Amino acid sequence: MKFFNPLMFVAKAVGVLALSCSVAVAQGMTLKDIAKLEQIGQVAISPTNDAVAITQIVPRQVGVDDDGRAWSELYVVDGDGVKHPYVTGEVNVSSIGWTPDGQMVTFLAKREGDEHTRLYGISTQGGEARVLAEPNGAVRGYSFSPDGAQVALIVAPPEPDELSELKDQGFNQIIFEEQWRSNLLEIHTLGAQSEVLEIEGSVQQVQWSPAGDRLAISVTPRQLVDDTLMFQKIRIVSPDGTPMGRIDNPGKLGAMAWSPSGEHLAFLGTTVQRDPREGRLLVAGKNGGAFTELMPGLEGHVWHLDWHGDEIVFVSFEGVETRLASIRPNGDNARTLVQLGDLVFQDLSVNSAGEMALVATRPTHPRELYRWSEGASVPQRITNSNAWLADVDLARQSVVEYQADDGLRLEGLLIWPLGYEAGERYPLILGVHGGPEAHYSNGWLTSYALPGQVAAAEGYFMFYPNYRGSTGRGVEFTLSSQGAPAAEEFSDLIDGVDHLIEQGWVDGDRVGITGGSYGGYATAWGATYYTERFAAAVMNVGLSDKIAMLGTSDIAQELYLVHYLTWPWEDWELYRKASPIYYADQADTPILIMHGAADPRVDPTQSRILYRYLVLQEDPPPTRLVLYPGEGHGNQRAASRWDYSLRLMRWMNHYLKGPGGEPPPHAIDYGLDARGD
């Protein structure tokens, strides 16, 4: 299940959080600090020099700006590290790149007056951004021909005029999963018209070969989420759409990239359909056909790749660390460029000279731009998006290893209470990641939904375990929880808590649990099945009824193929006994349930059902349900995030450090009058 959960960090606390969550904090991090964090989004290095285009993610100020998701601005960082604004303010720029001659930065945006998202370019010599192509529909992706004269566009066609006219007359019915429209592939000659290619299926990715004679595309049978997750296939076509080859890759598919010669195509995928996460480094010839896995024994996952000369450059996630490395397409000359360490790489872009732009985090900062070139000992940090963090006391973050009950070695990340004193036991918040095909890395981990550094500032430990089924440990580890939901995978969480208690750090009577999506499932499980172990729970977009979950989600095929391995009608008992509502009658843990009311992934009925089952008990635990209108699988708007953060910390403080009993009032003091910076 896809859920991109936020990251974490810590600080120290004095006293109990009041209703508004405003408490005297030493010099630790606050919820207001989380709400104003900026970070680097995408990076793209110039093909002709070391200038780097970046997007800067700028959150809106609650109570000051109109509510909405964060802005995404465009900057170019020159070779001296100076950051120049290109498209800034109330803008949302995405899919940044360069024209092949390096004279223009390109991006997708829907700007004022635009009916659809369009492809823009802005000259490095200055001036205004201009539209490079105007197809009839929204541009979802693009790739330039090597001479820059043409660009391949992935276009989502608009609604037909006759359908729009009917809707205006009130005929706005939804025919479930039948009204999808395929993404088209168009070849646009700059200064001329576009030509729509005849491609069977819906196009998801496109990469024009540096040789200029072919394109690699990925297509799905339908434009449905399940298809994009499980059934993307790579096809090789000529610029006029003539089929030239195919790669029958099984299961999930990630990024792909041509070698500079155009002889090889590297891509991230799987070798078996039931692998729940793309992460194998694979390579095929220019005509497709059979592909080779370059590192079959890798106990990790590769999630980012590019080329330098005849070598593939990639980022490998191994345990809680990352490694920058390279390898030739025949598997020779595998070498580590930057060792595993305290930098967690999250994106990369390489030019022909071997200069690299990287996005990386540390436990002391969120995503920033780094540069690295051959011969450098370590990457050089270029941006400092939150200079004020230097004045904030951040708590210690460490790697914890422990054994599961069956002897399996597990890892997690622990943020310590700010001002920790040896011999004293502290309350704990357990933060469970989603997926479960995801994992925590030893970088920045603080976000609106996992407020690690704020929790530390309030006198908590916060623990982030990578339980079985997580990524970062290779295919075998990732497959280890399949077909057994809520079994060993969630007992791994209890084993982690017990380890921290045994070390003399944690007060076992004051343990809370929180998480989103699959982490929300774990939270519901902790509040019901393991209710005697948790004194508080905050569940985010989580599931509670496995049977209904498969029937209401947009990823039913993915759930079956890489998680459950059986349909409900083949094993009703497995689904029933893995559902938290089945244990509602024994629940005693105070639980705050929060959910986006428009969530297509985990239908909000999952939260409604759990709430109803709990409050109908003869002696129900303290239970509250909060729904966010218009929000999906995780909150995006600034106000929704602010509300969520306040409620989460207030609930934990009330039950882990405060009076407990009845829930705190449902109204929130948002502190808007005195918010500021």
C-alpha cells in the first residue's frame, strides 16, 4: 500500500501541553517550527555546466495565506552556489529539466489563465517563462529529442465537450472505474503542431533515446491506480510510434534512463510480480527483450538512478543508510562513490561531465541540495533552507538494533528526550511507517504527522521501527510479512517497545502509538488487539476491516498480489482475524482517529467503522473521530496539517503525561493571533 509518510526529529519538554499545545519549551522544536519548514523538492543539473535547477517547497502560513498545499518555486543554483529565483511566489512548479543545449530550464505548471498544466521554458539569460507546447490536454510528462527540436509529451486528454455540456445540465453521474481516459503520447515539433502517436494503452513515462531514433515508454492497460502500480510495461517505439521492442517486466516499475550511447536502458523494477516494491537495478538493450538484474544479492533497494558515460550511477537504500554507487551495464566495475554514512540521499541528477546534484537529509535538517564530483571525499552542501534551525536545540537521534521474538534482527531509529537524564524513564511515542513496503532512514524524520523533535521537546522518546516487510533490507525481508497481516509484523513493534523498556529508558505504562495508512492499521491493532500495551493511540488514514478495505480501495489488485496473496472468499477467517474491529470489545486504549474524507486509498468508512464499533461497547474507551473534508490519503492543506499536529500532541500529552480520563475538549485553540514566526 503506497503511503509516503513524513519524517522525524526531536527536542525537550517542560510541563504538560495545554489545550492549544503551547508550552514553555527549552530551545527545542515546536509545532510552529514544523509548519514553517522549507525544503528542496526536485533537482536537475544542467547538461552543459554545473548549474542546478531546483524546486523549493514553501509551506503556506496558517491564518495568513489562503489555505492550500505548499508552494513549489523554481530556482537555479549557479556553480558558485548562488541561488537565483526564476519562478517564485504563489506558484506550483513540477517536473523540472533542461533543454539539451542547457540554454533553458523547463517545467510543468498550471499558471494563471491556463486551462491545463502546460510545458514551460525559461531562458538562463533571463526573461519570462514561455509556453513550449500547447497540446489539447494536461501535460503529465515530457522528454526532449537530443537535438532539442522536438519534445515527447504525455497528455491527459480533456473531458469531451458533449460530456461537459451534459454535466452543465445536471447529468453528472459517475460510472465507477469506466470513465477513465488513456494518457496520450504526442510528438511536438517546437514552433509547429503536435502529432498524436498510436499507442495501445495509457502512457505513464517517456524517455527519448540520446541516439534520437527511439523512445522508451511505459504503458498500462487502463488509467487506474491499480494498473499504474502493478501493470506498467516498458515498450520501445520509434518517434512515429512504430513498435521496435518490448520489455515484459513483472510487477511494479520505477524510473528508467537511457545510456548516453543509447545502447542500454536501465530501469528500476522487480524480478517477480509479488515483490511489493520496485528496487531491483535492471538493464536491457536498446531493443528491449530480456533484462538483467545487476545486483541480485543486494540487501537493500535502489530508488534513484542516472548515467555517467558507460556507468549507471544510483542510490541504494541499505538498512537505515544510503549509498551512492556506480556499476557498468554488464555488472562490472561496481564501486561505491560515497560510503554509507550520515547523509540520506533522496534524489540525484548527473551531467555528462560527471557532476552530480543530490538531494539529501541529515538528522539535523530536511531535504537540501548537495553537489558531488569524482574525486571529492564527501558531497558539498549548497543550500540552507532553514537557517533558523541553527538556533534550535535538536535532540539526539540514534540507531537501535533489537531481536524479534523469533530471533530476526531488526532496526529502528530512536529520538531521545531533549535533556535526557540517565536512570530516568520517559514516555514513548511509537511511530509506525506505512506501506508496509517503506522504511525509515537515519535522516530528518520530523513532520506534521510524526513530530519527532517536538515530541522530544515535550519529554518523550520517539521510536521508528523498520518491522518485517519494510524495504531497505532486500527482497526476502520485504516478502517476509506477505500473507500474514497483523501477525509477526506487528509483534515486531511490541518487541521493539519491550527492548526500550528493558534498557531502562521507557516507562512501559506510558506508551503511545501513531502512524498513517498501514501505520494507521498498526495503530488500530495496537489500540485493540494489543490494548494492554498502549495508553494512547492516534490513527491516521488507517484501516480497521480487512474485508471492507479490499472492496473499497483503489488498489485491490495490489493488495492481493503483494500483500494478502489470497482473496477474502478464499479465506474469510484470515481477513476477519486480521481486522482490528474484531477486537473492539476488548479495547481500552484511548484512540483519536483522523482521516481525509476524500481518501481513495483507504476509504474513510474504515475509520467510521472502528469509531462506531468502539463507542457501541458497554464500557467504551475514550474515542474521537476527526474527518478532513477534501483531503485524501494524508493531509496536504496547511490548515488541515496544523489541526492534525495540534490534536496529535494534545492527545498524547493528555493520556501519557496528563490527567487522562475523558478526552480533552474537541475544540482547538489554533493560536492564529499570536502565530507569526
